[in-house]
Amino acid sequence: MAATLQKVAEDALKLPDRERAALAHKLLVSLEGAPEEGVEEAWDAEIAKRVARVKEGKAKGRPAEEVFRDVRSRHQ
């Protein structure tokens, strides 16, 4: 790994979870190219649907830290 890449990776790993996830998303999107037509709109609709279910009391959220902890424990 080049020194510059190593430094970028080390700096990225120091970011909070949310910022690392946003960075990972940006990097993956840059590899995949532009999203297929309608994908962003479909995700926006899905998010709106999920938020509505939470507000109506039909679904319950969990703190991100708890979710990330569960995912990490499954993949270690």
C-alpha cells in the first residue's frame, strides 16, 4: 500500500462511524458509476415509508451504536 493511501486509510479509520459510512458509500458509488435511473427516488420512498411506520408506532427504531455493535459481533 502506498504511503499516501496508508495515511488516508489511517485517517479514515479515526472518523466516527457515521462519517466512515458516508465515506465508504462515496467510495463505492465512485467505483460503480452513476446509480441506475430511479434508484435514488426508490430509496427516498422506502425511507419515507419506514419513517412513517415509526411515527405511527408500527415499527420501532434502535440506536445506531446498538445496531453497529450487533453487526460487528456477527462479523468478527
